[in-house]
Amino acid sequence: MNIIKNIKNFKNRDNPKNQILAPNYDQRRKMLLGILGFGFLMLLWSAANRQIFQKDYLQVQGKRRYLRELSIPAHRGEITDRHSEPLAISSPMVSVWVDPRHLPTDPKFLSKLAHIIQLPLATLQNKLAKNSKRGFVYLKRQLSPEIGKKVLAFVDRYRLGSIGIQREYRRYYPSGEIVSHVVGITDAADRGQEGIERSQDAHLAGRPGLRKVIQDGRRRVVEEVELVQAAAPGQPLMLSIDRRLQFLTYLELKRAVQINNAKAGTAVVLDAQTNEILAMVNQPSFNPNDRSKLIPSNMRNRAVIDLFEPGSTIKPLLVAASIDAGKSNPHTPIDTTPGYIRVGRYTVRDIHSYGLLTVTSILTKSSNIGVTKLALALAPEYMWRMYANLGFGQRTTLHFPGEVSGYLPHFSGWSAFEQATHSFGYGLSMTALQLAAAYSVIAADGIKRPVSLLKLTTLPAGVRVLKTRTAKAVRYMMETVISKKGTAKRAAVEGYRAAGKTGTVRKAVAGGYASRRHLSVFAGMIPVERPRLVMVIMIDEPRGKAYYGGLVAAPVFAKVMAGAMRILNVPPNEYPSKIQPSKTRTRFANNGRRF
């Protein structure tokens, strides 16, 4: 069979269809060279395109992946008291951030991380689960630099690019809750939220800087490229507060609130000549260094936010208006018999029937009938204007966050009884600071100056509200309130002549006034001849054995002023313990008028 097949193949060997063509190597060579040439041309075009036409675009894209603009934190300005003692300073801190998308989920790993940053493991896992699709999340902010070092060591150990730290500053308050209502507090981003921190935020806040850096795949800085903008620290601020007086006032107010089982309390101390605030304290208070225990209601600065009816503490101001108008003088007799008086459809009463009193005795005994008669002898417009000139019904120049204006109804709507109630402190409301500022007019011989929480370098211009002799006369009249015959015997300061006025106010409630809820108030100044300090104390709802202003608030004045006189080196008076008649009284002739 094979022989036959071979014979057939031999016979057909000349058939062109059965001939095998030889390979065309030249054609193949040309084709291969063409393909290689085309590929090379494409490479050249691609390189040229990237180097010439797409150069800028590709450089931007590259920089976006490795070039970063990082913020340079700037610390806030320091806040000090008037003697340069620090009240608020900025400490360097760190915040830990993560990229949850690339963070290992191993429980052992997360447990170690939670331990380092002092965060409960469950809290850490919850935060990562809620932000699993985000590329940047803060795990914990404002940690100590020591913890920051531990985090960096942890990152290097596990070669992580999904965890890092950011340097920032945290506010620290050396005096804690003693000045917390004045200084205030900042938030986690170091922005002022309360107090001076908020009202002066633009002054205190620094300007963050900006730098360009190159980072590797683990977001570590490998090269500093450019300083775009240098960080500028905030400006320092010196307050008018005297930390020594602040501490003393805080201590005595807190003690009074606790002893009398009171709901709250506030106290303000002013420099009588400049109207600088030397102390401003409240109870309850808060510690700005412990944010975990902050209670919003305790953060309220009651001295400028809480309104109250001043009660009898307004009587010296009404008496000053009467004397200034020429309607009376310290010796003018006023008959308060039989201990009550009808005004329209209502009755005004005294605790006792004091009989015939002088205007001075009206303050000594705190007679409602006496001041009612003085008030009704004045034109409503004059009385209203005097109160307005003293600062009632309007905010002070302090511009403190949340400060209120108080309430002083316009005289056009007054009835005779309303005019009477305004004379002994009902029907109008004010803050403790407003009342202290009004008393400072009497202390400054009738000149009203703006209150200030910043230390002053020059005495601000004032406006005359009362005549000089009127202000001096009222001071000496108020001195009798602190005598053995007055209502504020416990406000006496040994060795010094002080003046003041008590107030015991029934709290306003829906439908009228509460019978068993009171405010205990005292406002005073020291020394009488040329007052150095003015102080107002208000104790809210004392629930102990006593609630009268002379028993609850007046002792705070005595204790604070006794220490303040020593701190300020004010020499004591050399005079017998019995109050002597003032020379100022001889300037007024007894006109014999009886009301």
C-alpha cells in the first residue's frame, strides 16, 4: 500500500497545486519593523504629550497625591488679672485622627489603640462603625503631648498610614471656677464660647499659619516645601479683675449660699472711682478645666443676666432724687403714722409704725411709707429720668455675652401706686451689676462712669447725674443703716466707716409674689468719706432660719470688705465706734417741711 501511495505522489509532483512555497522572509521583516516602528512612534508621542501638552495637568495631579497644605496652629492670647496674674493660658495638645477605610478591624489592635488614647473600646468601635466610609475622623481631641508620642510609636510599630496626630492648643484656667463666669470658656476648636473668651474672641484668637509639605503614602512629612503664611499668636488681654479680691468674694459668697441653704447667689465689687470691675462671682459655679461635668445652668453669669427687683436697696437712689430736686434734705421731717398709707386702691405698709421720721431715718429704718411720700412729691417724669440716668432699663457698656437691659417702665404709664412701688424697689428689675453701677454714682460724688472689665490706663470721662453735695449727703445718711439703729448692723467693718442699704424682696411668681420665697440683697460702699469700693450681694431664695438682707447678705459685705481693705492697704478711720454727725449735714438747712 505504501508503494502504491508513493508512486501516486511521484506522478503528481509536477502539479502546481501540490507544490510547497518557500517562506518570504523579507516581507515578514518589513511587517515586524513596521509594527515596532509604530509602537516606538506611539511611545514618542505619549512621552511628548506628557512632557509638553499634559505637563501642567500631570504635575497638579501628582502634587495632589503627595503635596499637602497643612495648618500651623496659633495659640490664643493670654488673659491676666490687673496684676498680670494668669487667668487663661494656652497649652500645646494633640488630636488623634484616623482613616476608618484603611484601619485594621482586629479587636486586639483596636484594644491597644483605645488604651493608648484612653477611650473605651466600645466607644472607639462605635465611632469607627458610624464613620466607616469617611476618610478622616477625629478619634479624640486635646490629648497631652505624651499621649501623642505613644500614638506615633504605635503607628511606626504597625506601619500605619491611616492614623495620625494633629497639633493644636487647649485653654487652661489656673484659677478654675473662681473666675469662670468672667473669663468664660472655649470649645474644642479653641473658639470663645462664654464670657470674655467670647466677647473678645477676635482679639484673643490667633491667626493659623499655612505650610506646604510633601507626604509619603503613610502621610508622614518627608519634605518642607514652602511656608505660605506664618502663624500669628493672639493678643494678650489684661482684665480689671483683682484675683485676690475675686478669690475672697468667691469664698464668702459660696459660704453664705451654703450656710443659708440658698438656691444661688451673685456678688459684684467695683472700684468706686473708675468703675472697673474688681470682682464678679456667682454660685453655683463651674470648673472650665473639666468639660465632662459642665452644666449649662451653672455657666450663666447671674451678675449680668439674672434680673431681680431691688427692693429697699433702691431707696437711697430715690432719696437722692428727692434731695437733688430740692424737695427734701436729710433733716426734713416725714410722718409715717400709723404705719400704713393708702395710695389709690392699694395700701403701703411699714413693719412698724415709726411715727415722725427724718429723711435720714427713713433710710435707717427702711420705711416704705417715708419713700412713698417722697416719691409722690416728685414728678413721675423726673423720677423716671433719674432712674434712667443711673442706668436702669439699659445695658451697661460692658457688652458681656447675654447681658440684659432690665426693666424700667415708662413714666407715661405709671399710676400713683406704681410710682410708689418704684420708690421701694418693686415693679422694675435690674441686674446686680446695674445696681452696683448706680451706687457707684453716689460713691463718685454724683459722676457716672462706664463700667469696665478691662484694666484702664486713664480715668474715663463721666457724666454728672447728681450734685456733689447730694451724693455726699446720701452716703452719710446710708452710714446710719450700718449703725446699731439700722437694718444692716452685720455689715459693719471694724475700723472703717461704711455705708449701705439692705433689701429683702419677695420673689415674683405667676399671679403675684411668693410669700415664702425671697431675695436677700445688700448694696454698700467703703469708706464713707471717699469710697474705694462698691459692692452688691444678692442671695437667691435663702432657705435657712433667716432671709432678711441684713442677716443674709450684709455679713458677706462685712467679711469681704474687711479683707479688701487690708489687701488694698486702705488705712482705717480713727474715730469712736459711735457714728458721729457728718459735716455735710450742716450744709442743709431744715426747711421745716412735713410730708
